[in-house]
Amino acid sequence: MSLKSKLHNLKEKYKGTKMAPAFNALHTFLYLPNETTHNGTHIKAADDLKRTMNTVIMALVPCLIYGMFNAGYQHYLALGEIEAANGFLGGSFWTLDNLILGAWQVLPLVVVSYGVGLAVEFLFAVIKGHEVEEGYLVTGMLVPLIVPVDIPLWMLAVAVIFGVVIGKEVFGGTGMNILNPALTIRAFLFFAYPTWMSGDKVWVHGAVERAGTPDAISGETLLGAYAQNSSLPGIDYWDMFWGLIPGSVGETSKFLIIIGALFLIFTKVGSWRIMLSTLIGALVMGLIFNGVVDAGWIPDTSKFYGLMSVPFWQHLIIGSILFGAVYMATDPVTAAQTNKGKWIYGFLIGFISIMIRVFNPAYPEGVFLAILLMNVFAPTIDHYVVQGNVKKRMKRLKVKTA
């Protein structure tokens, strides 16, 4: 008897029981559902929610793998055991030692994120008697990419439980939540454990006992350095673009983020309007701050001067604005739905992100806060866009009937 036949027999065995949703989730993860609709008119397509989520995961995998290499690279670079990589293809970056050390630090975050999150999803499905929802497939991958690489696993587990239960399940599950679940998890960690999520420090190398070497070292991110008016020796713009810099696992390589964005746009999973408008909003806010500095309104002794004086275009290659625009702001559930609304929604995310980045030097990154804020206002934006269209059509109707 084939594996598929055995699984079908097990499906019949669990049919009608409390464990049916859990088994069906495992079964349809490998095979297409064997049920078809019988009534009404339906659009026939080869994709479903699970396949859509897997498309986003495929776009995230290169960032994850690169982040592992970078975590190991930053470790050995901080210890002085290797020289700085000579460009993106530098031999000291793409080494097995870097990958092994980075994977040792990053993969536990992925395991805990998926293990705890899916366990909560399965539990709610069994208790409530509905099918397991696939929305967490992307959230489980996003979470390890946006948290500090040295965060204690128990903190991550607590945050994941909070994010799934409070951020999604209490609203009715996937498709009903008003806040991005991954960013809800990030926000919980930020407010519950601020000393671990300050945003101006990042894990450089892990718990390796060396003679005279501390157990772990945290080094400044580029945003932290700019916020403190620090110089950035040895780091050029190409290092920022390729990702040869300290930072969160998923945010460092802007090149791979752009590749992922093109893939999502090509597969029509991600909205190019939101991505583009977010970047435009960030550039506009950066230009405004540059104008304020050039006009001499902010002295170079001001605590805001460092990030205000950053060239406006450089805001796109430092921090996580690009990662947030591609993978977070485009969440189809929590983002604006109308085309005009997407332009407004994305522009305000980019605009507010840079504003928070500059005016809150204690936490020199504002992307996740800006996206969560606009998640709340997305329905309002769509409402006024729709009402505006209704009024225009009513005016045209009155003109025709006059």
C-alpha cells in the first residue's frame, strides 16, 4: 500500500474526531486537498493559502541563509581571526566555519518560532474544531529574522505565544487579525524585555570562551553609531548594500531583499505599490531632515544631528526599512486593500519610520512601530478611498440624469 493510500485511510479514521483538523493540516501540507466545491461559481486556480505562504518563505530563505553566514562572519571578524571580506564575494565571508557558527545560533530561533507557534495553532484548531490555518508559516520564518540573534529562547517562546493568541486567534484567526502577527511578537519583546531589544546594539559573537575574551560582545549597529554621532570606519556604502555589516539576521543584505521583492512582485504575492510608496515616504522624510540640517536649524551638537544629517538615500541601506517594506508592510491581511489606499498606506509607513528613527535615538529604528500604527489605520484609509469613489460616481450619475 502506498504512503498516500495509508494517509487517506488515516484521514478517514480521524474524520469527525477532535484530532481531525490537526491530521488534515499534516495531510494537506504534502498533498492537495481531495475535496472540491459543489455549489456556486468559483474561480479555478492552482494556488491556495498554503502555496501563497510558501512563496513568501522561498523569498525569505536567501536572507536567512545569508544571515547565518553573516552571523559567523561578524563573530570571527570581532575576534580578529579573519580579515574583512574584500567585497560581496570575499573568500573570508563564504566559508563553512561562518555558516556552521551562524546556523548554530540562528536555527534554534527558527525551531522555537515554528515549534511553539504551530503548537498554539494546532491547539486552537483542535479546541475550536476548525481547520489549521496556514498563516503562521510566514510568521514563523519572519520572527527569527527580526529579533536579536542572542535573544533567550524562552523569551522568544513567550512572545510567540502572545503574538499568536492575542495578535491573531482572539480576532478569529488568519484573515481576521488587524495587526501583523510577526510585528506583534516583536512589539511584545520590545516592551516586555527592553534591555534585550534596545535596537542600538546587536550580537557580534556568541558564547565562546577565549583567553581574556568575554562570554559575549554586543557591537553597535550602523543606526546606533549614527544616533551617537559616531564615525563608521571601514564600512562603505557597498558593504551596507551587500550586507557585510552587523545587524538583524534578515535586514543586512539589501541585495537579497531586492531579489526577494522582485520575486514577490513577479508571483503577484507582494504589492509593488506598497513597496514603492514606502520607499518614497522614507526618502521624502529623509530629504526634509537633510533640508533642516542644511538650513542650519539643527546644530551639530544636537542629539538628533547624527541621523538627521544622514544622506536621504542612505536611509534605505541602513536599518530595516527595506526589509519592512518588502516583507512586513505588504501583508495582505493587515495592509490597505484599495490601490489608492496602498499608496497612502505605504507612504505613511516610510514617512513615519524615518521620523521615529531620528527622534528616538534610544531606539534608532522605527519601521515595526510605523507598520503597526498603519495596520490600525489601514481600514480607515480604505473606507475614505471607497467613499471618495462613491461620491465621484454619484456626481457623474447626477450629471448624466440632469
